[in-house]
Amino acid sequence: MKLVVTIPAFNEEKTIGKVIAEIPKKIKGIDKVEVIVIDDGSIDGTAKEAVDAGATVVRNGINCGLAYSFSRGLDTSLAAGADIIVNTDADFQYNQAQIPLLISPILAGDSEIVLGSRFGGPIEHMPFQKKVGNILVSFLMRVLTGLSLTDTQTGFRAFSREAALRLTVFSDYTYTQETILVAHEKKIPISEVQVEFRKREGKSRLISNIFVYAKKVGFTIIETYINYKPFKIFFSAGFMLLALGVLVGTRVLGHYLKTGGVSPYLPSAVLSALLLIFGFQVLVTGIIAELIKRGRKVQEEALYHLRKAHYAK
């Protein structure tokens, strides 16, 4: 049983060595532990520090972003023969000594993806606005998935080989919410364990502006959810437009039946017609999107088998 720990890193020379040094070298149930750092175009000594600490470094020629680096880490780990993959951050906020705890549900066969939740205990080191944002996003994710998750933004998470083979990340910003939505759609079991959270050394590379982060995360969630639940979204919107169109048109129809004309209610008649037309178009769009989704599911299943054969150990 091989464990690969992936660490996306961008200009983290001050902490990357400490993160690697803290990763347990021996774990019960694991025969080999390997560390792979995905250096996302750092311009400092991140790569050198990682190599000196004993990690393998995979370097992006330019800064490609967290989502790309995470995906590359998964692919590199699968190629390296990983049975379990742990992704962690390079900023020393997570306690790597807790990796055995994080992977224990996978080793026990109880889960395929395990999230390290920072909200199981005190998180006084997290800035207030970031804490509120995390709580709100996690609440939204619970509503969308029905899963009892408390921390859907955590970067400390573990994946079985099977789960990693089935995940594809399309976002160019962050992978955290998208992977959960995709895993839920594909019925991959997800669980949480409580982990320690430390104060960050330096500023966040991903969240320099909480409002920009919220906007990008929001778009990622909406886009991913529509991709996997198109008919539900478009049917709901189309039905609401049709219902509103019928409601507006009721008094127009009543007046027409009584008088044979609609002139006093002409604006309402036009509005009703537009709502009915748009509602019908949205419903048709939903049907088309659902058909596209079914085709994509076939393609994703084919991709899974191709990846499985390509990364066969």
C-alpha cells in the first residue's frame, strides 16, 4: 500500500521544508510514503527547499493556479502508483502528523474521500471574514449535496486511488467545492475527520481578496452544479416563468372572455406572452442540457477506464 502526499506550492520557501519534515515516514497499513511537491512557477527557493527536504518536485513553467496544480498532483500520484493520495497545503497550517487519522477511513474501507475539517474545534487563527465565508459556503454545499460536511474548503484531504481516477477538475481557480460536487454526483463516499488548524505564516496566495474569492467560488459552484443537475435547474426556472406567465395572463383572459378585447390590459398580455415564451424556451434548454449531460457521463466513464488502463500498476 503506497501513500503519496501532494503539496501544491507557490513561493512557500519559508514553510515547505517544515511541512515535508512533519509528514510521517511510517504509517500503520502503509508500506511506502512518497512526497510530491507541485511547484506552481515559484520565483523563490521553494523547489530547492522541497528537494532538500526529500520531496520529488514537479514544476509548472508558469503560475497555473491551485486547481491546475491539484489536478497535476493527482495525475502524478497515479502515475507513481499511489493507492492513497493526500493533498495538503504548503503554508504549515495543517498538522501533517494527523495524516494517519485522515487516511484511516479509507484504510478501513469506510470512505473514498476524507476531508480534514478545521471546524471541529477552535479556529481562532482564521480571520473573521474568511471564517464566515467558509461557514456560508459549507452551508450551501450541504444544501446542494445533502452531505453533513462542516468544512468544504479544506485543503487537507485524502483520496483513494479509485476516487482519484474518477475525478476531473475543470475549474481554473480552486478544486475544493468542485471535487465534492463531482464526487457526490458519482456516488463516491465522502467523510470528515477533525484536524488541527494553525496560524498561517505570511499572506494567503489564493485569497488575497475575500470578495474576489467569493465571486470565483460562487461561479465554480453554479457552473459545476448546472453541469450535473441541468434539468433540475432549468425545469425549476422554466416552471416558475410559465407559472408567472399564467398568473399574469389570468386577468387578461378573464377580461377577454367578458368583453372580447384586451386593450386595457395590453401590457399585461405582452408580459404574459413573453413569460410563457421564455419559460418554454428554458424548459427546452433544460431538456437539451440533460441530453448533453447523459452524453458527458458516457464520456466520463470512458475517460475513467482510459485513465485506469494508462495508470495501471
